[in-house]
Amino acid sequence: MKAYVIGEGSGLEALTLIERDVPKPGPGEVLVRMKANSINYRDLLTIKNAGARGITDQRIPNSDGAGVIEAVGEGVTRYQAGDRVVGCFFQNWVSGPITEKTMLSALGGPIDGVLAEYVVLKEQGVLPIPDSLSFEQAATLPCAAVTAWNCLIEKGEAKAGDTALLLGTGGVSIFAQQIAKFCGIQTIVTSSSDEKLARVKKLGARTLINYRDQPEWENAVLDATNGRGVDVVIEVGGAGTLAKSVEAVRIGGTVSLVGVLTGGTIDPTSIMRKSVKLQGIYVGPQDMFARLIRAIDYNELNPVIEETVAFDEAKDAYRLMESGQHFGKIVIAFS
């Protein structure tokens, strides 16, 4: 079979296409023939900085993939050959709080990911794909969609009538916009691109802020909420934007930190004075993913896919992500 691994070289040149034997599923495992992957910023960073992340051997990247079960190992009862499934970001996180052990089961990081024609996953590490979703659509869900759902609904505790601030128009933020729409949550979205803001408006965004035109965008958020601030912020920027997000959230509100795209420092005084709940979100467990899939299926949510790239041209997908020109998700399709 063909598989990509992070090999020698620097940057994206470290991504190498090789031949490997098709793996066999062991007890409690399933063999999945991949039909589609989607990529996340984490995947790009892992390829470009594998050594800094403790990866010293050849590692198959990517956490998000969907396909068809080809064979099942001993003891597997939930699935059979021919079933359409999507992988879970963490293979060992079924439910409950995250632990050090579950973190070590993240695909495409501590263990091999899914950028290969055949992948062995755990029975507890896959979920059925509803008929309403294609393989490409299902492949966009494991990281970005679960993260958005966790930030907004499960840990964010947002409800109909609340207001959420979404930074940017990457995968997490666009999924958050779509989820907010069917949950009755109003949104304020920031971007440096008027074109992207126009696109997110069509998805139901209430207030749009171009942060290049309005560098003090936290004040624009306060103006849009009559000085109150938003209930929830999905913070993908990191230290460089966190202080502004804290200013933009209401007293007692929640800031869900999921990205570190910008550097900087922050004075924690405002977090304390406003009694802000600042929480780090690292995707979510299998049972949370299952709840999200049911919500997506019921509400007929269509994941936003910016571009689909052929498996043999996978590097082009990462180049697009590196450019920052994408809106929503980038998918790699297998022939």
C-alpha cells in the first residue's frame, strides 16, 4: 500500500510517499481502507517540526480520516467488513475527562495517523458515518468539528440566545458558525478578508469585523453587544489575541483556547477581575463525537470544504493551509 511518512528533510519536503505492507487488525481492531482525509493546522506543524514534537521515527501524519472497513480483528462485534466509518482523534479516549494516557493515543502525533491507503484503528476509535455524509464530509469532523462543538456547547455551555465570538474562518471557526446557527446562538466573526467575511455571513454570522480595518476589534465586539461582551469566545490565535478576547467576553464569560497561531504575552489581571473562565480545549472523547454526529445528521449540516486534493498530490493540501487562503476545510481524497 501507499503511505505518507514524515521522513528526512525540512519543512514539507519531509513528507515522503512510500510503500508498506497492508497492516492486519489485531484483537479489538479494524482495518480501514481510507477514502478521504482532512488536514488541520496541527498536521502541518507536525510535518514541519516533527523533531520538536518528539517524533524521531517515520510517522504517518494526519488525525482525520474516513473510509470503509475491510476486515475486523478478533473480538470485534460492533462493525463488519463494508461498514463506513470515521476515525476518532484519540483512539483511547471514550468518555470522561482527558488524561495523560488518552493524550498518548492521538492519531498523527504520538501514534501513526491516517494518511495511508489502509489504516488499523481500534474498534472504540471509530464511529459509523450517517448516510447524510460523504466520506469527504465525514473526514472533516474528528478534530475541527469536535473541537468547535466542545468549545461552544459542551464545555462552553452556550445556549440559544447567547452570543459567541469566533476568530478567523479556519476549520474550527467555520464549524462553530454552523453549529451556532442550528443552536440559535448569535455570532460575531473576525477576519482580515472582506471576501471571507461575506462567505461566513451566508452561513448565518450576525456581526462581521475586519480586524485589519479595526485593529482594536475588542471594542467593536463590545459595541455590538451594547458594552456587555460575548458569552463565549473560541480563541484560535493564542497569546497574541488572548488579551483582546478577554476584553471582548462578558463578566463571568468563557474563553475556550484552542489555537496558538500568534505569539505574545498576557497580563492575567483582567481574567481575574472579570471572573473569566479560561479553558484549554483539546478536541474531545468518542462519546462527544457521537453526540455531534447525531446533531449534524439531524440538522443536515454540510461541512464547508474549500478544496479537495488527490492523495498523490497531498503536499498541495498543506501548501494551501500554509498560505492561509483557505476557508473551512481542506480534504485529501483517495482514488
